Amino acid sequence: MESQKQQRYLAVVVIVVAVAAIAAIAVILTSSNTTAAVRDYSNIPQSRTEDGAFVLGNPDAPVTIVEFADFTCPHCQEYSESIHRFIDEFVVTGKAKFEYRMFPIVHPQYAPFTAQLAECAAELSPGSFWNAHDLIFQLSSAGRYDAMGRLVAERFDLEYSDLLDCAGSAQQYTTDMNLGREVGVQGTPAVMVRYGDGPLQWMSSNGQPMRGGVAYSVISEVVTSIQ
């Protein structure tokens, strides 16, 4: 009888250990999956401004929401949820455009590099900027900077050496930073608005300019107010 109890106990222990091992493997596989939750931008118009900024949305949309952001900025990483919500609600429907400006100021080494990778992904694989934008935010949130270049190259089927060569001279972020400083951007995220082909403006509340990552309700009100 005692022997049967021991056998049952050992069987339970083996099962528990096996389940734990399977769970651990699942966690590892999940954490290493850099292509999870890939959004489909293929049916949304994509363009670049005259000075090279990346734009998503209907060229004839009457309003453009412009974000100055840093892939390595924790607040920008959190704010990306609001940006995706804005894209789903207003850009996909053609009511507004989204313009992304790179403003890498948080990490002296990785911030410019992530901006260069995003630009070069688009240069080497046309049409891939917005997926690269999402992937780099995802990798940055996980702190995977050392493997960033290889993972971006793998995701977009690029030669790693070509990506690094391109990144060595990619300078769109300097253009974006110069513009940001001209309009008063001091930190990230910084969200502004452009009506038609007009100048960049800060959104306002009670006559006071709103700087930084403004609440989604404010963005929604700005866009719907001109529809």
C-alpha cells in the first residue's frame, strides 16, 4: 500500500514538473516572438513630406496629427497605445493623417540608432516604415537594444550589413529634430496639429497651449471639430 502511495506521489511530481517545463518554454517562445500582433498598414496610403517625414493616411484629409517621439522614451512607448487608437479611429477611416517625427533625445547611443533603423527599414524595404515603427517600439519596450539591428533585418528580410551601412548615414532624425526645436519641442512625446497645409500648432485648452502627449479625448475633439 505504501509503495502504491509513493508511486502515485512520484507520478504527480513528474506531471507537475512537466507542466512547469512546458509553461516555461511557452514563455520563452512568446517573449522571443518579435512579430506578434503585427498591424496591417497595407491598405492605408503612405507618403513622406517634402522634408522626408513619414506620413500615414489620406492625402486629402483636412487635419494631420504630428507626433515628435523617441523610440527609447518610456512615455512614448506607453503613448503609442493612444496613437494606435487614433490611427484606427481616424486615419484608417480617412478623416485624418498621422505624421511621425523622430526626436531621439533619451538615450545618447540607442535613441539615434533606433531612428536610423526605422528610416533604413523603409529605404531598403519600401512600405515597411510603419511596421518597423511598431516593431522598434516593441523591442525598445523590452530593452532589446543589443539585438535591435539583427531583429529588424530578420523581420523585413534584409541583409544585416546593408541595414547597418544605411543606418550609418541616415539623418532624417536630424531634420525632424531641427523642426521640433523650431516649433518649441523640448521633450517627448510632443503632439501637435496641422490644419490642411498650414503650419504646425500646439493644441490648446482654455487658450493655453498643450504640450507633450495630450489626452486622446483632446485629439479626438480636434479632429471631429472640423469634420
